[in-house]
Amino acid sequence: MTGSLPSTMTAIEISEPGGPEVLVPCERPVPSPGPGEVLIEVAAAGINRPDLLQRTGGYPPPPGASDIPGLEVAGRIATLGADVDGLEVGDEITALVAGGGYAEYCVAPAPQCLPIPKGLSVVQAAALPETFFTVWTNVFDRGGLQPGESLLVHGGSSGIGTTAIQLASALGARVLTTAGSAEKCQACVELGAERAINYRDEDFVQIAKDLTGGKGVNVVLDMVGGSYVQRNISALAPDGRLCYIAFLGGSKAEVNLAPVMLKRITISGSTLRPRPVAFKAEIAGNLQKTVWPLIEAGKIAPVIHKTFALRDASQAHSLMESSTHIGKIVLTV
Ligand SMILES: NC(=O)c1ccc[n+]([C@@H]2O[C@H](COP(=O)([O-])OP(=O)(O)OC[C@H]3O[C@@H](n4cnc5c(N)ncnc54)[C@H](OP(=O)(O)O)[C@@H]3O)[C@@H](O)[C@H]2O)c1
């Protein structure tokens, strides 16, 4: 197999920080897997909003990661590095990577590879890792969401939101969500949200309280920050958990700490990309055990909004920037 590998590949690079037009096709050497890594012949690569931030210069790759954007891929294992157990050349897998996904070949740590769930296409499989790992570690590990508890997810129609709604409701939680249009709200309800709140003309704090007998929700997953911080605290029940994964509405907020103390609120935040392989391996194990069977049973499926050819990555970024999508945007290779 190694003998049949080309020495160069087409990839998409960021020619300079800027708008979608700075994403340009280029020729790069096919990367070599190091110890504990595999080389994947990429069939599809998911797009995530952090890729847009990287493109504009606001989210540089962590040390050692490829400068090529792309945090998740699906395809076939082309070669194995040293010391890889349990994977074979030819295996069809999906992988979480710290960069390098927008390319014909991509290296991934073996523990971050998962089998493509039975019944899913490569496009669907490529849409899984970044949002499923992120939602798992924030909502269930850090947020400790339990069956019977309630979750408020902001940005319900996003890649993250569509994942969180499905996962939390499949695992027995009540889900409320916010989204920016009636069409997006409708999609969120179809995915399992008990109530989707159009944040442009409804008050999520009031609705969260009304639907929980005045108590509030147990967990909030927020990507907005800014003016939402205090309102999230208001929407939470005693012992509630507020989990931050982004701050699209601003990183700074003035907060009244009294309700944080009186309700014993835990505020947490995390970024997945720089975490070590061992940390991501643990999430991969939990996903394979708990979530992959739900996908194979047809209870959860990634929502694919649109696919683009690899060369058209700039169009895919323009679409995500327009925020008219519902679910995931995926590149096909
Ligand atoms: N921390 C981590 O480890 C991690 C990992 C992955 C992703 N993320 C972050 O998670 C977020 C979602 O990522 P994605 O790839 O799923 O992006 P995406 O599909 O582009 O979603 C962004 C969403 O934000 C919503 N939004 C913006 N302002 C809002 C507001 N005021 N209230 C409610 N919703 C609002 C948009 O909906 P409307 O257009 O309807 O407002 C859209 O659905 C991004 O900010 C990304 O950086 C963090």
C-alpha cells in the first residue's frame, strides 16, 4: 500500500488571514504518520466554525498541528505508523484531528479514530467527531447532565446544537434550545427539542423558567457569552452548570455573582483542540460505547446541510459565515 501512495496531494491552505477567498488549493507533500498515528486517505472532511476563526487569524493551530485547516475527516486508513494496535490498512474510519483535514491525506492519532457507524455514509461520518467530542466533554463530563434533567442549548441549529439536542434527548434529558428563525426552530423541534425559542423575539430566561415550574434548567451549553452570561445564570436551577464553548456575542461580561452563590452555579469552559491525545482517547471510548450504538440504531444522525468539493472550501466557508445553514457543511474529496 505504501508503494502506491503519491508523494504529493491537493490540500487547501490559508494563503493569508482574511475572508473565505484566502482558502486556496495547493500541492503539499503527503504527510507521514509518526508512532501511534495513521495516515487516512480522506473521503470527506467536516467544516466547523473554529476553522473560520483560524482562517481570519484568530485561532492558530496548536504546536505540532498542521497549518492546513480541518478538524475532522472520514476515509480509509492508507498506512500505519509504528506502534499502532487495533487498526488495519483499509479500515474505514472517522477521526478527530487537530488540523490538516482539508486535504486528500491526513494524519490522525490512532486513539482518535473511530469506526464509521454502520449505515452512515462517509459524508455523515466526517460530520461526527468535532461536535460529538465537544458536546460529550462539555454537556456530559463537565456539565454532568443526567437523564431526567433539563438542558438549554444556545445555537440549536448549529453543528454543535443539532448534535447536543439529539444526544441529550436520546440519553433521556429534556432539551430547550434557542435559534434565530422560525425555520431553524422547527428543525430543532424535529431533532428532539421540547421547545425551540426564537431568540430574536422571545425571552429564553422566562420560557426556561415557565417550562420547569419556576426552577430553571440544570445545564446550559453556551456559545454566545456577552449579554447571555447573566441571563444564563438566571435561567439555571439551583446547582445548575453553565458550560462555555465559545463567545460569539463577546468574551466579556459584567456579572452579578449573588445568584451564582445563592444557587451554587458552576461555570465552566473548555477548548477541545489543544487537549492531549489521552484525553481525546477517553472521549472516543465513551462515544463508541454509548453513542455509536444509538447512531447505528437510527436514533441519532448528523444533520448534513450541504456538501462542497474540496476545491470549493471557500464557498463552504461563505455559507457558514452567512449562518443560513442548519447542521453541518462537509467537503468531499
Ligand atoms: N470549545 C470547543 O472546544 C469548541 C469546539 C467546536 C466548536 N466550538 C464553537 O461552537 C460554536 C458552534 O460551532 P459550529 O461549528 O456548530 O458553528 P455553526 O454551525 O456556524 O453555528 C454557529 C451558531 O451560532 C448561532 N448564534 C450566533 N449568535 C447567537 C445568539 N445570539 N443566540 C443564539 N444563537 C446564536 C448561530 O445561529 P443564528 O444564525 O440563528 O444566530 C449558529 O447556529 C462556534 O462558536 C465554535 O467556535 C467550540
